[in-house]
Amino acid sequence: MIDDWASLTGGSPAALATGAELIARWSEPHRRYHTLGHLAAVLAALDGLAGEARDETAVRLAAWFHDAVYDGRPGWDEERSAQLAQARLPRCGVPAGRVAEVARLVRLTAAHDRVEPGDRDGAVLCDADLSVLGTSGYDAYAAAVRREYAHVPDALFAEGRSQVLRRLLATPVLFRTERARELWEEQARANMTAELTALAAAQPGGDQTP
């Protein structure tokens, strides 16, 4: 993966050191879903959305940083990750304007619902980040998310997870770019509906109706 990083930032010692740091962060032992595998999947999804972004380099850099800090604290993790990008990218020779764009994009991934109309870079990054919802790897993703929240009792996790799934399913479209909708929208809705049904059935007195 360091080659992908070097293609964005060059091969200076500072850039390579930053790439190594990011790989080490994504490899931390407490992670279950937000791992190098997730990073690789987001980067691959961006390949499928090539040409959709305004600044593809900024979007790919944001992918590298978007979960670089991960302590399981939504909002806080993204803010710290954005701050890390602001601290590291200048020493890699990335121009100030692009650094600011990367930090902005990283912060958008905290909720995925703050992308403004016309924000092509934000749309592409958020679509790539959510692409797992519409893939055959969905069950493995859902299981990994549960392991990341192993400290949360089953009933509380199921309640919180169900709320997230219902909120996503209630949106008119999950993905903002036409290409992403073609690739993942239909399967994502089927995957989330199936998980929601399973969560409802697993609850005391639950049935098959979400």
C-alpha cells in the first residue's frame, strides 16, 4: 500500500515516514473493521468512481486519513484524524489549499449527511466510504462492527445499530453520485434490510418484521 501513498505524495523521506505511520495506525490491534482492509476497500471504491471528483488527489489523501485516528468515539475520531492530516501533509510537500481540503473531507465522514449539493469531492469520498454496504462483504463488515463494540451489551447494540440502519434506509438515496448508485444502491438496501430483520428477530419477543 505504500506505493499508493507514494504516488500521491512522492518519495521524500518525510512522505514515506508519514505513509508508514498511517499504515501502522490502520494496523492497530484494537481495530476490527476500521483496518487496512477497510482502507484498501475505500481506495478500490475510489478507483470505480474515477472522474467523479474535482480533486481526486485530495479525495484519496482524505481516504488515507479519514480513520487514521480510531478510538471508537464518533466525531472525535474524525476531528483528530483531520488534525493529523493538517499536521502531517505540509511536511510531505502538499500545498496548503489541498491540505485544507483533505481536512474538510475527513471531517465530513463523521456523519456522511453534511455533504452539500455540488460538493463533488465530498460526495465521492462518502460514497466510497459507504460502498461496503452494497457489496458481498456486508456480513463480514457487520460482524466486524459488532466486534469493535464488543463492550456494548447485545440489547443496547441491537437498539443502536437498528436506529442507524433505519436512518440510512429512510434516506431517498444512500449514494450521492450516479455511478455509486448504479454500483451499490440496490444491494446496499437489501443488505441493510436483511440485517435489520435479523436484529429484530434476535431480540426478546422479536419477530421477522423490522
